[in-house]
Amino acid sequence: MEVILKTDIKGLGYKNDLVEVKPGYGRNYLIPQGFAVLATNSNKRVLAENIKQAAHKAEKVKTEAETLATKLESTTLEIKAKIGESGKIFGKVTTLQISDALAAQGIDIDRKKISINVPVQTAGEFDAEIDLHREVKSNVKFVVVAE
């Protein structure tokens, strides 16, 4: 079943992508939730027109994402956590904490666009990947320290 995505969906695609999904996933989840529309001929023509009109705006968004990516590469965040005597932290560092630390520095990024690839269980320096644009991804370093 072919659908046209109306929003970015992690692991599936980005907005205005034409993707092939299993029929149940499309009919029972994507279309009723408003995340996608059925890829009929008329919807494909509308998509092509929308992409043509949004090409200039998309280039501007991409350049903004690239400048933000260079800014993030040089940023190191400090995340405070409770640490036990063995050096392990209580709980875990979440994407919400990273998003809040970035907001404190004046960079507003949705927590859903942040992913931590390695489980953070001890104090130290780690990397988080941020998906700024379909073609622009950036890594931000964060240091977990004791409260």
C-alpha cells in the first residue's frame, strides 16, 4: 500500500515522502491518525505541486538547519544526575533533559528529534544525535556530572 506522509515519522520517512507500508499499518494507524493519506493519482499530483511550490522555502530551512548543526557541534551540555558510590547514575538521562539543557542555552529543539544511541548509565561524556532536517543531522556532546 502506497501512502503519502503528512508528518515526519521516525523510521519510516519524512513529510511529503511516498512510502510503501503494509496495508494494516496504513489503514489502521497512519491514515486515521492523520499522519498519511492514500497515494491516489490525484493526491500524487497535489503532492508534486506542493513540492514544486515549497522548493525555495525548503532550501532556506535546510541552510538554517546547517547553521544550527555547526553551532551544535561546538556545544557541550552539562546534565546533572544523582550518582551512587559505584559511579552509576540513578535512573537514566533522557532526551527531555537534553532538550531542556539546549533550551537553557537558547536552542529550541523538540525532544522527539533527539536520540541517544548508547544507554547512559555512568558519569562521563556522551553523544546524542539530533535530526534537524531530512539531510542534516548533528551530534551534540553532553557530560553527565553529579548533582
